[in-house]
Amino acid sequence: MSTYSKELEVAELAVQRAAILTKKVFHEKAKGTVSKDDASPVTIGDFGAQALIIAAIKKNFPEDEVVGEEEASTLRENTKLRDEIWALVKGTKLSDDAAEKVIGGPIESVDDMLTAIDAGNSAGGSKGRIWALDPIDGTKGFLRGGQYAVCLALMVDGDVKVGVLGCPNLPVDDSATLTAESGKDQTDTEGNGVLFSAVLGQGATSRPLTDGAVANSKPIAMKPVKDIKEAIFCESVEAGHSSHGDQAAIASKLGITKPSVRMDSQAKYGSVARGAGDIYLRLPTSKTYQEKIWDHAAGDLIVREAGGQVTDTLGRRLDFGKGRTLAENKGVIAAPAAIHDYVLDVVKEVLSSK
Ligand SMILES: Nc1ncnc2c1ncn2[C@@H]1O[C@H](COP(=O)(O)O)[C@@H](OP(=O)(O)O)[C@H]1O
Ligand SMILES: [Mg+2]
Ligand SMILES: [Mg+2]
Ligand SMILES: [Mg+2]
């Protein structure tokens, strides 16, 4: 068996199972949204997916720690919400029994569910085996019927070794170039649902996000950019998450003529990794915000394994060993390795001229 093959298998199946739950939640009218302290939304899908994924990790790798975005304190007070989530979690399994067994089968009780959610409380750091989990990345996109991603990565001593992104609303087809529609409402679009994976040193792949154990993985690679003016760049939908103004100035300096493709979540990393887009820019909107490791760990590895380079706006590699946040980084630039330095130079130029 190659290195991390068990971890990859567990991560892929756990993400597949969680995506069954998030899709179910999306199709139910009441998505059970509550506001967190930072006013960002969290849904019953976020909690349920976190529970299912952490349970799968803990069954297979009981000693591993998890840095997960959500925590269960709200649910311990709000028993109505808790019970809604439990009903969903209890009823979600992979249809392939052997695959379901690999990830440990069902969670046994409400208490076990809450324990699983709270097991995402690792402080992170640069020692040992730590998973970074974003059960629904792009919650706002998820609520709009747009892009979102179920994101899971394994770090060992602060270095990302395995990354998996489940993107229920991206096309399976790797050659489907991004358009302005890609980030918009994708509800019930046929042919959507893709799973991106990477293991350090072993390349990146994609395959359908189906509910089964066996599916063909295909290698993915970034597209060589022959003429940067033709490049497709993507950015967040939310102007509060990255500076649309700075990004437009950078694109214009690069000579990029096409409008940006705005989409939520790490679907941006997956899209550039498979050459459906070319560049992902995430310029800070504030001096104080620290990016969360679960928003980047899987995507960073998938892009690098597909032939890309990912750095912050100062050209530093993203450092996942600093705790729950990317405390030592500012912003993100993901681009094919061959043009990354050039893009970075332009980013620096634009930022220094402000
Ligand atoms: N001021 C800010 N700057 C950058 N990212 C932010 C932010 N406030 C929230 N976020 C993060 O942006 C993520 C979504 O990214 P994007 O805009 O690319 O879809 C959110 O993930 P969740 O949706 O998992 O909470 C959240 O963690
Ligand atoms: Mg969130
Ligand atoms: Mg997120
Ligand atoms: Mg999230």
C-alpha cells in the first residue's frame, strides 16, 4: 500500500457520506440556520457533516486530533436543533455497506454525535497528526444554491499530506471551463458533484462524488497559461472575504480581459487545479483577519499536486502549523507554477501602490 492510502480512503468516504447529508439538507426547506458569534451562518448541515466526518476519523485513527470549524455548545442548549441534526445524522449512510463499514458505520447516540462535533477542538500546531475539517465551506454559497465544499485534510507535523474536497455543485467534467454561471445557483443541475483528492508527492485526482466505494479517479493538472490576458481568475462571491477592488486592479495589471468568476468555497482551488480556471486570488480585506486552516488546507495541497503554486501575498508558503489559523500569512495566491512568480510580483506592486 502506498503511503497514506488508508487515510485517503477514509477521508474520501467520510466526505462522500457527509455530502449525502448536506445535499439532503439543501433540499429541505428549513435549513436550520443559526448565527455564530461572528455573525456568520451555520446550518444543520454544517453540524451534521462535522459529526459524521469526525466519527469516521475517530473510528479509524482514534489518536488523531481534529481542527474542525464547528462546536456543539449551541446544540447542548438548543435541543430542538440538536434533535433535528440527530435525525439527519442517524439516517445518513453510504449505500455500499462495505464502504460504510470502513468509516465505522452509524453514530450510536445523540451524545456520541455531540462528542464527535466537539472533538474538532484541537488547537492545531506543528506536531503530530491533525486533521483540518470544514464540514461546509462556503455556507453562504450553500444557502444560495451556489458552490460549497466539504473539506478535509490531514497534516502531519504541520505539513499537509492528504487533502479531499467534495464539491456537490461543480461539474464532474474536468474540462468544463468556468463561466460566470459556475458560481451562481446550481440547484438540480445535471452532471454535478465532484470529489478532488491529493496525497503529497502522489499527484491530484478527481472523480464523481457518487455514493459508492468504487469510482474511477483521474489525474488532474493545472492548465498551462500561454497568454495571461486570456486567463480565468476566480475570487470569493463575498466582498467581505477578499478584496474585489484589489483583485480587479491586479487582474487589470496582468492584462486579464475576462471578468472574474465569483464563486464560494474551496471549489475555487479545485477548479484551478483541474484547469477549469487559472488563478485564484484572495486579497485581505482587513489587517487583523487571520485565515482559518480549514478554509485552505485541502485546496492548497490539491493545487500544488496539480502543478500549481500557492503562497500568500508576500510569497510565503501557507503555514498550517501555527494553530487554528494561518497566523503567519496574509491572503492567498494560487496559480500555475510557471506564472506564479509573475502574478506575485504584480500583487506586490498593486498592494504597495495603495
Ligand atoms: N473577513 C474574512 N476574510 C476572509 N475570509 C473570511 C472572512 N470572514 C469569513 N471568512 C471565511 O471565508 C470562508 C468562505 O470563503 P469564500 O468566500 O471563499 O467562500 C468562510 O468559510 P465558511 O463558509 O466555512 O464559514 C469563512 O471561514
Ligand atoms: Mg463558517
Ligand atoms: Mg470555510
Ligand atoms: Mg464552514
